[in-house]
Amino acid sequence: MSTPVSSSLDAALRALFQRVFKIAPKDLSDRTRRGSLEAWDSLGHLELLEALRKEFGVEIAPEQALEMETFADVRRVVASLRPGC
């Protein structure tokens, strides 16, 4: 079952990715993968998880963190943890 995602959540996540990974908007798409951005390595993934916790107040379980391979995956996980987003 897919969780619908609001455009405001999508925009906030895009801004967070740009800030955490220091990338331009053009460098981010739904298919952007872990490892495809220089900064999105294992340490970058931990930094992303911490930024998501601070910005959205979500606690991401280890199993969910492992599922987060693309920007679209991250958006899906965050949306599932924030009902109404």
C-alpha cells in the first residue's frame, strides 16, 4: 500500500537533501540513489537520518533506514511515519 505524499513534504525533503548533501536542485530526482551523490555514503546516510529526526521529528528504525536507497524511498518512509503528510 502506497502512502500519498504532500507537495509540502516533498519540497521540505528536497531542501533537506540539498542542505545535507550540498547539491543543486538539478542533481536530485526520485531516482537519486545512495552512492550516486558523493556525500551520500554510509556517513552521509547517518547524517541524513539525524537531519530527518531533527527536521521532521521521526525516529527511523534500522530496518527502515536500510530500505532507504533512493530519494523516493526516503520520502515514502518519512510519509509513513508522519500521518497526514
